[in-house]
Amino acid sequence: FPVTIKDKIGEWADRLKPLSGMERLEYIIELGRKLQPLDSKLKMDSFKIHGCASNLWLVPTFEKDTMSLAADADAFITRGTAYMVLDILNGQRYGSLKKIKREDFAPLGMAELLSVQRQNGLGLLITTIKRYAETR
């Protein structure tokens, strides 16, 4: 039985909760180092999420009932944020992805951590994933 989006957000929130602001930021930057880089051929404008503080690309792979996502970015903080979002949303059913909202990710405490522009980028990443799901 697949883990729900809400459960995955809860798991990440529990992981982040004990970390203070600076520790949390360093942890997210470390996560960015774990994100598999995209092939440079995929770093094209059609996969770019416009409005982020740094360059961010999101590449969906559509399967029968679920979607797999790959991402890459120029900045480690953006890569780390994308790593978390992808861990939460990868392999989820289209029906669940169509219902996601930016507010669902509030338990992660990213608003207190990220600049307004990076928060906007996080919102755009979530919205883009939702839009991809809505095409199915």
C-alpha cells in the first residue's frame, strides 16, 4: 500500500523539526547534493520552472497510474528543496497529485527558512507537478 502524500510530508516534518534554522538550511543543502543531476539535454526551456530564485528544471515521466519526476537546479538549496518535494510526490497516483496544494507542505516549515523568492519557487514547483498530473 503506497504511503500517502500527507504521511510523507509528516515524515519529512519529523526529520526537520529537531533542526534549528541554520542546521535545517545546511541539511537541505546536503539533500541537494543527493539529487541526481539531469542529463544536460533535458535542461531545456520547456522543463524549466520560471520564477525561481535559481534555474530549476522538472522532468515528468508519465506511467499508467502514477508519475515519476526528476529535477535539477543551479543552487544546492533549490536542489535540496526539490529533492524533498520529489521524495514526497514521486510515484503518487494522478488523483492524489491533482489535489495537492502549496499549503499541504506548510508542516515542513520552509516558509521560515526560505526567502520569499525561494518560497515562490517551491510553490511553482508544486503547482507545475499538479498541472502535469492534470494532463492525465
